Amino acid sequence: MGRAREGSRHDADPARRAAAWARWAIDALEEFKGLSDREYVGLVLPGRFHDVGRNAVPVRPHLEIPRRVLQHADAEFPDRLANCGNALEFPWWVMSEVTALRRAVFNTSTVPVGPLLEAVYAHRTALLAAVDEMNAALGQGWQTVEEKLVAAPSSLLDVVTGDFGVEEVSSFFPPAERLGIRVTFDAQLRETSKEWAVRRLGVWQVRSGHGDAEGFLGVVTPRLTRNSLFVDPLFLPASEAPASLLVRGLLLRRVLRAVLAEAPSTRLIPDPSVPGTGGPHLRAVVARPGSKLPEASIEAAVHFLQTFPDAENGWSALQRWAGETYLLTVAREGFLAAHRNALRYLRRAETPERDDVNVLLPLAWDDKSRVVRVTFSRPVVEDADA
């Protein structure tokens, strides 16, 4: 309470940033009544619960403060809180993230984290430059990353939630070797979320020290989505805490190496073409008598949306492809609505609804009176200039 001051929670100065977050913590304090009328004190988070199942959670997201925390002084708490990252102010939470965040914020260090914080603040400029550079590189190959996040999230689970040992951290941040810094994803959150963890907020534990005595710092990283990484001002690297920049840098570097290692040597032909020319194209899959009607894959829908982010252009391409050969079972307004919904899901790195995919890539009748499913192919070809 003695350190709490009005100020910007995104301030680059460590003392002013910690003071602003201490003030936030005081303002966010609220009394709650839990099960069996159990009373406790918590910190109310700025956001709301994301209504995934269309069943509203009747309470605002908050972090219950353990009784042991209230019973002991903790001079470093404002400094640790200030380094959790801007994702503390994220507007939409799920329950498992809030409980993981509680563990990250209130876990106890057995040794001071001052040396760890001093190191990351001393190298903040270099960390910021590295994250900016990697963010730009990720933006250039984002279609590839986005496709894997939506169509094959399990393939990225180890990449996005795997732990960083001292050696891997040191290769990016040299002071880590001396300080014994390692970074681990919250194990319970990973187990609860499973593959969904690659598309949500990440809750990490930054540990330092050698042997049994260790410092502990909780960090929350933004979602791997177009909006969070490249658009949302909340997550601009320049306004981030240095400990969060360290974890973001480790994560971005791993994603770049694992997903985009071959990206410079390949390119996607940007213009739609007819089958047989090597470019992206719509094609028909004939339904087999007595079998279930074919459905386009999520991957095909992702490719279609990435190739035609404008709904009108997508509808025009679908009509041109159909020509006089195919009779589509979807009208323009229905297609535009499905495109809008599916694109919104894609931009959030969430899997589009099957109903929208089936309208986006609809059923049709061909000129032989057969039922066909429209699907989309977008091959990758070697770049002759690479």
C-alpha cells in the first residue's frame, strides 16, 4: 500500500510501473462469498468471462487471495505483479486461465526475485528489439501459422506450451545461465486446456536460482491470434513488461523455427486459377451413393478464407467456378453471413463452426445431376526466385 501511486501501468520505468500496479491492486480489492458462505478477499480482473458455452458465468473474473498471502508482508509483490504482462488486462477470460493466473500471481518465492528483475530491466531495450523483429517475421508468414492453429492445433501443443530449460533460455537471453532462469507453462492449465491451450492466453512460471532455493515470477502471454499479436494496442511490445518480453521472445522464436523454418523458400500463388495450373482453386468432390455427404475440411475452409478475406470476392470466385456446370445450393446472403462468421473465428484462431464451413464451401449439383461438395485446394510451390 505504501508504494501505490497513480500512473501508467505500461510505464517503462520499473518503479513507476510497480507503483501503478500496486494502486491497481488496491482499487481491485473486493470481498466475495464462496460456497457454504465462505468469505474471502480477491482482486477483480478488468475483463469478463468468455461465454464459450453460451452459459453466462454469474461472477466477474477475480483472483482469490490466499489467506497465507494476507498474513505476511511481501515487499516484492508490486514488482512481480508489474511484470506479469499486459494480458492481466485482457477483456475475455476462461475459468482455467483465471485459476492458473492465481497460482502465478500468488505463488511464493523462496529467494528474492530482485536479481531476475534487474537483469530483464537492464536488457529491456534488447528484448524489445528482438520481440519487434520476430513479430514482424511472424506477420510475414502468419497464414501458415494461422492455418496450423485452426486446422491442426495439436501439432503446435509442444511448441507453444513446452517448457524452456536454462540452456534454451540462455541461448536467447545470456544472463539466464548465471541466474539459472527457466520458464515453464502452467502444468494444470496445459492439462485442462489440452490443444485449446495453443489458442488462448499462456500462463507461465519464470523461475530463477540453483538448487532448492528459487525465485518465482508469473507471466501471462497474449493469444497467438492476428488481433492480439498485430492489432490490439494492449499487446504492443513497447508497452510490455520486460519479464513478459522475455517469455514472448522465447515463444515467438520457437514458433518461427518450428512452423516457418522453410517459409523463405516457398510461396503461395496469390491468384485463384482453374485446376491443373498449380494455383489455388475450387474443385468438386462427388458424393458416393449410399455414403454420407462429403464435407470440406477445416483446412480447406481456412485456405479459402485466407485467399478470399473479402466475402464479395469469395462469392464472385464461387460463382465463376460454378458457371454453367454447377448449381450451388447457397444464396449470396447466406454465403456472406457464413463468411463473416467463419472469418471472425479464424482471426481469433478458433475453429470455424461446421455449419458455416458447409455454407462457405457448399453442396452443388453438377451438369450430370450428381451431388457434389465444393472444396478448395491451395498448393505450396517452390519459389523460383528463392
